[in-house]
Amino acid sequence: MARKSTTGTTKEKVSSSKVSQRSSHQKDLSEEVRKIAYKLFEKRGCTPGRDLDDWLEAEKQIKKRIKA
């Protein structure tokens, strides 16, 4: 009888762990973008209609900070 390899299982666990870490990191970044976008909205006097602009500006600020 052939031996059963556990290599696949180990790789799956490592991959799952990495996916979980990335997912957690994505949630953290999304939350940070949301907070910054809301601050931009407030800074503009809470005028509706520019939510996408605020979101994109928040992402831009975070990317700039990460690169620095």
C-alpha cells in the first residue's frame, strides 16, 4: 500500500493562513479608507454627492503614506 502524503494538507494550511492574513489586512485598509473618506466628507461640510471622490482621495493618501 502506498503511503499517504501530508504535504498537500500542510500547503493548504499555509495557504489558508496567508489568505486569512490578507483578508484581515484588506479589512483594516478598507476601514482606514472609510474613516479618512468620512473625514474628507465632513471637511467639505457634509455635502453629499462626492463620495467616490472622497473614497479615491482617501486611498491616494494611504498609498502615499505607505510608499513614504
